[in-house]
Amino acid sequence: MQFPYQLTAKGKYSLKNVRLETGFEYENEEVTGTKTDLFSIDIEDGKIKAVRINDPASNAIDAKGYLMLPAFGDMHIHLDKTLYGLPWQALSPKRRTVKDMIAYEQEIIPELLKTSVERAEQLISLQQHYGTHFARTHFNIDPTSGLQSLEHLEQALENKKDSFKAELVAFPQHGVYYTETLPLMKEAAQLKSVGFIGGLDPLSIDGNIEKVMDFTVQLALDHHKGIDIHLHEVGEAGMKTINYLIDKAIENPELQGKTFVSHAFALARLSPKETQQIAERLAEGKVGIASSVPFKGTVMPIPTLKKHGVNVLIGNDNVQDYWSTFGSGNMLQKANLIAELYGYVTELSLSRALQFATQGILPLDEKGNQQWPKTGDKAAVVFTGASCSAEAVSRMTTIEALMNDGNLFWRN
């Protein structure tokens, strides 16, 4: 997909006829609808400078009554590994384990690197088509690709810098010790562009939880990075790794709030009591969970995690690549799936489900008080034809315009 929008405005400008949510409608104390009204919005220096009474006669850009919502963020994706833009390819039944996939990657990476810049840009355009302006993207660090996956990804992001931003996770997809990746991870950790140190199933891939996690934690501490590890392992191995990371975060306050376990499928196999206990521990250590929803029939305990104050981030993970063909790139679809999986069917609960696309930002609080947008907020928004957040989630409505850092792009 080519970039679906055309630059309409940047710098300092105003919008009129912007629809914003203003409160909930009630019947017998039950939320039955969402109130909206039209406003004028001033943009300056990449931020929302003012939210004013609508002035339809002004010489401002006409938002045509479209609903303005926070722009979407994809907090777990692999922009460097997509097959999007190449001919269709289903998954092979011969590759059943992560180690099978590592061997396969070692074969195909040299050829894929030849077009990885273009394909990463195409995948970013697909995400933007659905309203995403920001991503946390993992990139391969392995002996086959060296630092080339990072270099190519950075080129793609540079080409998209006006409309898209990302934070980068150095991901040892082929293990830290299973292949000779440790020196490369040390090299990547020194780079300013890298924000997080990644990891992968320390027991099943590298054979030692403590050795791998100690290396990961120390590398993050030495270079003042966050941590975001892939953990597919379940049972005792999975829970031991999660608890080990929580302990390290509690011991090292610098890691709190910027340490995450991606997938963490072990949490889906626990009893309700065990789930509550680990949720309390995750909250204590300020260790977040980055989840893809759903994943091969695995339903994560997201409501319990949220109830106990755990930071739960959502992402597309693999978008039409050789790990999964199902990723759409659409964060509204993820919010929609979560609503369906957990029974969020009312106006109130559907409106709350939008947070899984916007990564926590909601126009209205639980009581219907307007809390977004406000003066000083980042000018990162989307415009859609939905009447409210609940409808946007339920019907996955089309995104008509995307704003990143105050740069406004309207659909072609």
C-alpha cells in the first residue's frame, strides 16, 4: 500500500467543525449514549494550543464534522520482518518450533534484506491507513543480519519521519547464546536510537533463565534502556522468568515503568487466584505486559491485569509475515477483538475499549468528564466518521485523516 494521505497542513493552523465527545447520556443511571459537539482546534509546534467554541465562519481547515480521537499506537510489531508487499505466502507446516523458525530465518534473511526498507515503508503505510502514527517495533539482532535490520529500519523511519514515529527494541531473535548474538546486543545497546533491550524465551532457546535475564537486565541498566522481552514459554519456566524480571525491577527502580514482558502466555494458564497474585506483583514492580490479541486460541487475563493497575499494551505483532498471516495492521480491530473476547458490549465498556488502540488515552473518563483533548496535549489525532468512541470500536470505522506531531494528512 502506498501512503494513503496527502499533507494538508503543518506548523501553526486551525481546524473548525471538529467533533469531540463531551459527556455520556444516561437513563436510570446507565450510560446509553455519548454526547458530542463541534469545536475549533488550534495547532502549534506539534501540540494542541487551544480548544475553542466552534467558529464555522472562520478561515480554518474544515474537519467536516468528523469525530476527532487520539491517534493510535501499535506497541508490539516487527516492522523489519514483514512479507507485506511480496507475493502471498502461507505458513509451512514443517516449521513448528521457534528453533525451526530461527533456522528458516538464517536462510531467508540475506535475500529479504535487499528489499526491507521498501517493505517496512509499505507496512508503515498500511498501519497509517488504519490511523496508527506510533509503534514500538522490535528489530532482529542476529549473526545473519548483524545490524543491517536496524540500519534498514532506521532508513524507512527517516523516510516517514513527518507522519510516523517509533521506539526501537533490540531483539535477539536467534537467542543471546544459542547463536553468537551477545556482542551484537552490546553494540546495539550503545546506540541512542535503541530504547529497549529485548529477549526471547531464555530457557527453551538459551537453556538458562538466570544467565540470560541477568545479561539482559545489566545491559539495560548499563545503557539506561528499557526492557521488552518475548516470552512464549508457559508453566514453571514462563512464570519463573516473569517473577525473576519483577524481582529485578523491584531491586532496580530505574527499570520500573519501562520493563515489559511481551506475550507472557504463561499468565493465560493460571487459576483466578494465581492471576490476581501475579497481577499484584506486576503492579508492584511496575512491569507491563505487551500482548497480541488473540494468539492461537490463547486468551490473556487482560481485565484482571488492568483491574490491578498493570500497564497493558497492545500490538499487531506479526503482520502478514512468515510467522503469522493474520495480522491486519489495524489497531481498531485489536480493540474490537478485545471487546468481543471480554464481553465489552455496552456504550460505556465499548468506549473504554478504545484505550487498547490509543494506548490508554480516552476522550472521556469513567464518569463522562471530558479529559482529552486539552491545551498542551500532543497533536497526534485521527478523524473518523464514527459518532463516538463506542461506534468506532464496534464498527472499526474508516480513518479519514491522521495527524502526527501537528502534521495533518487527509485521505487522498
